Amino acid sequence: MNRLDCETEKISSRTIGLFLLPLALGLAFIGFLILPLVGLFFSIPLFILAVTFLAAPESKVCRVLLQRDS
């Protein structure tokens, strides 16, 4: 694994998170209008998953590589 792989891993994780976040918010909005409990039941885990992807820490290998290159 090199520095470029670490950067693409971070960008990929953020992209997935940014894709899931509006999806979760839209599902929550639509679900709240139609069936509030069912909509929230599906949107809350999706929202947590989106936040997890956005806030995902770097892998240990990437941290070591980035510290070594600095």
C-alpha cells in the first residue's frame, strides 16, 4: 500500500458517506410523512452508517505511511 492508495481510500469512504447521507435524510422525510415509525426504523441505521463512513478513521497502515512520509 502506498500514499496514493491511502488517499483514494479516504476519498472513497467520504464519497460513500456523502451518497448515503442525503439518501438517509430523504428516506427519513418520506418515511415520516407516510409511516413515521417504519420510516425512522429504516432511516436511522442508514444515517448512522453514513456518519460512520464520513467520520471513518484512517487505517493503521495509512497512518504509519503518512507519518513516515511527513
